[in-house]
Amino acid sequence: MLYCYVSGQGLHGLELIVSVFQQQKQLLSLETENQISRGEEDNRRISKIGFLVWEIWKTRNQKVYQQQEINPSWTIKRAKLMENLVQKITREVRWRPPPADWIKANVDASFKKNTGKGAIAVVYRDNRGKILLGFTGLIQANSVTVAEALAIRQALIIANNLFMEKVLIESDNLKIIQAIKSKSPIGEALAIIQDIQLLLEQLLGRGITWTPREGNLLAHKVAREAELGNLHSNWSMQPPLEILRIMHNETLSVTQSDSVPKEDGTGFDVNQTYKFELKKKSGNEQSWRWVNDNLKAIRESFKEMKDLKIQRPPKFQ
């Protein structure tokens, strides 16, 4: 890529960047034997190369599409800053609560390639980590990409059908999130992604973001248990013990206090209600009051649905 003819035409300083990189033996840590051994030090070397190449590509695109002047030294500095930023991120990633007046829908899919069958899960939570709604459904797909896309689309269908406002969709499938945001086609899931983009446009407030698997454990667990047939119909109102554990762990970043006696041997009470304290944030916290006002009726409607089918809204059929 560094010597790509097309890239070079749009990045007149490319030769200088490459020459600087070649002189930065310590930065790139390139071995003359062209051998890459295993170990933490070599992983860091590889990551340095990755950050550098990524910043070169970004600089090239800025020159080609935005006619921005390039500065090789700044390209290198940005690569170093990005590497330092990533290193500061702790390995233990937790679920991130949405803003005070938003709802977050975490989605995931459990899929078996050999059978083409699986299940999807959608979990709507408020900024305290409380489950507002939960959805699971069995699916038939030809790849995990399609399965994950179906989960995102279902979250948006529910949000639109219930006239939700300010909904943040979160998935751990980076490939799909990038395709949705950049409007880049993925052949195997093209029609589904097009549906997703249209559904996003219908929401008054919306957002879609990626999170590492560690930040999406609840939706992952729910999808897995749904595929195995281990969830009862009202799991979102009375979460099983394992799901309660994940909820507790994912919301440790939110100050919690519980006063309900704990179950012997587990440390958790299935019927326990967790209380959370958050710093007050600016903004209209009443914009989704309808959720609390209609929560009981909404949950009852979900409870009465014996066989939840995944369908496109009439507009997209």
C-alpha cells in the first residue's frame, strides 16, 4: 500500500513519510531476518506498524478527497498518540451506560454455521443499567454477518414500532458497524443493511456504535441461552441468575448499592433490585418518559407473544 500508484498520486509526501519510517528502526523494529517471533515485545512491534500504516492511509485519503496538505511528521506523531491511547485502555472493558436521556440497545447473535440456525438478542437498558425491554428470536442465516445484521435490524424495528426516541444501538461486530456508517456494501447482508439504514433515518434520535465483546456480554449471553432454549418467556422481567451476574458486572462503573439479602452460596438474589447513583447531567431527562409510563403495558404485550417472528416492517417488504 505504501508504494501504491493511486495512493502516491494523491499523497505527494509519501516518499518522505516512507523514508522517515525506514529510518525509524526503533519505531518500526523491523528485523533484517524478516522473522517475527512470538512474545509481548513483538506484538508491540507489529502494533506500531499497524498504527503507522493506518495513519498513512488516513493522510492519503485526506489529501485525495479533502485536498488537505500533508505533514509527514504529524502523521508519525498521530500514530504514536493513537498507540499510547490504546495502551491506556484497560483490558477490562465494561458496558458503557448511555446518556441520561437515552436508551441503549445492545444486540448480538448466536449462530451455528453447520446448521445455519441461531438466535438473536436485543436488550434495551437505561443509563442505570436497568433492563427496559428484552427480545429474543430464532433465525435462519447463512453467515454470522447476516445473523448479527438481523439483530441490529430487529432492534431498530422495535424502536420504530414503539416510537422510541434517542436510541443508541450497540454491537460487537465491527465489520457491520463500519458498513452501516460508511454505507459500504457487504454482499451477503446487503438488503438487511439497507433496511437498517432506512430504519435509522426514521428515528428522531439515533446512534449506532461498536463495542468490544467484553462490553456486550449481556446480549451475548442472552443470545446464546436463547439458541439453547434455556430462557423462559419473561426473562427480561425476572432475569435468570447468570444474567443477573452479568448485569451486575457490566454496571460496576455505575455506583450501585443493594440492601436486599443475598442468596446463600451465590451472592445474588434473583428478585434483587439494584439501585444506582449517577451524577446529574444536563439535558431533557423527560424526553422518554413514555417508557416508564407505558413500561408495564409494553412488557405485557411482549409476554403475551408466544412465538416472536422476525419480520420486516411493511415498508420494506
